[in-house]
Amino acid sequence: MAKITSVSPLAPAEFPTLPIIDGVKFATAAAGVKYEGRTDVMLATLIPGTVVAGAFTRSATRSAPVLDCQAKLGQTSDAPAAILVNSGNSNAFTGKGGVASVEAITAAVAEVCGIPQSRVFTSSTGVIGEPLPHGRITAVLQALDDNTRSDGIAAAAKAIMTTDTFPKGAAATIEIDGKKVSISGIAKGSGMIAPDMATMLVYIFTDAKIGQDALQSLVSASNEKTFNCITVDSDTSTSDSLIVAATGASGVTVDDHSGFADALHGVMMNLAHQVVKDGEGATKFVEIIITGAASDADAKTHGMSIANSPLIKTAIAGEDPNWGRVVMAVGKSGAAADRDRLSIRFGEVEVAKDGWRSADYSEDAAASHMKGDNIVIGVDLGIGSGTATVWTCDLTHGYISINADYRS
């Protein structure tokens, strides 16, 4: 795995202070899954009655932990639950051995924590195709369980990192009927990032009281507009996992509360943007806004075509307002487009309108926008009412350096 020598220039100034969520405790350990001397295992324990929802990669080669979580998701239970995550090894493309590793880990967590095995959710992230030395993980489980703490989420965020240059956290607190409801989330991800979902692990915790179906519906809907609208390199991982756990400890029911839905969506969006801002080698955060498409689906297709174009991403890295490459990406996307109705802007600078270079186009103004850390590309197809927004980053030599060394 490549050595990360510096923090992304797009990183937040510091890890945020996340509210403690009643009913959740965390612990971390250095199990030596791949490297010595770094925390690489995270345990989160959840009180009885916690509702768990999630979303996972749709890769045809998804990992054994993903398949196990998908099989368990949707079950209702009043029993306690736990989430166990390791970094350094993805336990993907590991055949029957990978399944056996998941079985061994979930059984051990169940025994140590005193919970049903069906309520143990695991994730693994790291190198694909190498057997997971699960004995190193099970060996630290008792110490993990003995040292759980309610304020341990920041350490958990660090334990799940791989090529990430900074830990990622986001939170929201809202008031409902005079009572406080809190949401805290952490994520990892920086490369192999594309919809369905990313090389991304996300864990969000709330003390809200909500039914299984309602929570799953909120998670699925927000996922489509957040984590499934980001891309770093167009590569979809085998291990993507988003797990949201609602302990109900606040006693506040939120099944139909729009304020809670908005707050959860905001936390998911914040984490999704942080993943892009930690894109391997990234120096610029890019927002692509598509309007006037034949449908929302077409708009997203155009957006992702632009966001995944190496030519566009390298032009952005070089601060070159090469809008002709945007024309190219729209044309190749496969979604409906009319050359003579196409308009493009970089930030507030109109560069093309109705199929021609804008009469007011200023190369200097466009180039000035490209020098910023936050780039906005707007495209209007002029043929319908479909819209979409997607997010990506530039493509620099840093991406090559990190991934050329990934298994070293």
C-alpha cells in the first residue's frame, strides 16, 4: 500500500467534534492485519433494539463481508448489535477462505460481545486477492470489547483509513418537539471511487427512533444523490459499504420527519464531498451541474461522462479552461444531446452558448476560475428539464504515484 506523505490540500482544517450518540460505543486496536504499529481494527457496539440499514456496492465481484452484510440487512431484532471493520486487507476475491474468515470473525464478535451472530456486521478494506489473516483480528476482540467508549468515534475514523490522507467525520443535531436528535458519521475513501458506490466505507450513527423500512428508505434515497454521485477515477470497488444505525436512545420518533431526513442527507453529502476532496493526488474539488437534459437519468449520464474524462480531469489539474473537452464528453456519453442547443460555463463565465463559443467569452476570466480550489462546470443541454449534480476531482501525477505503489 502506498505511503501517504502529505495531507490533501482540500482537507478540512481539523476533524470535527462529533456529538456522542447514546447507545454506541467504539474501540480500536492495532492488530497487524497488514502493517505493524498502526490501528487497523474498529469495533462499534450498539444497544438492544438498534435499527440497521445500509447500501452496498453492486459490483459482480463484491467481497465476502459485503455479501454477509447484505444477507443480514433488513432483519428486525431487539438484540444488541456490533460493527467490526478492518483496514489493510479487503477480504475480496478470496473464495471460500474469505467466507470462512467472515464466519470466524462474526462468531468471535458474537461470543465476546454476547450478541447474536446475525447482528454482527463486518467490513474489510485494503488490498484485493490476499487471504485475510483473521486470527489477528479475533485475537484483539476481547481487548476491544473491554475498552469501548462512547467518545471513541474519532479514533474509529482513523482506524478504517487506507490511502486516505485525513480521517473523515460529519454530524448534525436537530430539535424535534423540544428534544435533541443527533447524527454522527465517519467515512474512508480516496481511490477506486465511482458510483455503486466507491472504495468507501461509511458508518453513520443516530439516537433517533425509526422503523427499519423508514430508515432504509431514507438511506437508499440519499445514497443516490450523495455517494452515488461522486467519482474520483471511475472504478467501482468490491467492498463499498454504507451502514446507518439508529439506536432510538433519544426516544424521538422520526419515521416521517422531514427535518431528520434533511439532516441525514446533509451528513451523507458532507462525507461524500470529503471522500472526493481526499481523492488520490487531488488538488481541486469539482462540481458539475447539468441542466436542460431530456431526463434526470440523462443528466447524470452526461455529468459522469464529464467527471470521469481523463482529458477533462488533467486539464483541470493544469488549470486549462479547455471547454472543448466538455463538448467531447457530452457527445460521447450516449445520452440525448443536441449540439446546437448546448451551453457551457466555468463558474460564472459563459464559455459556450447554443452550440457556439459565447460572444462574450473571456479566456482570461475562465482561466482565472480554473486557478481556484473549487471548480464549477455548468452544462445546459437545452432539450428538457432533467437535472443532476455530480462531484469529482482533478487527475494529477499523485494518483499515479499512489497507485503504482499500492501493494508495496
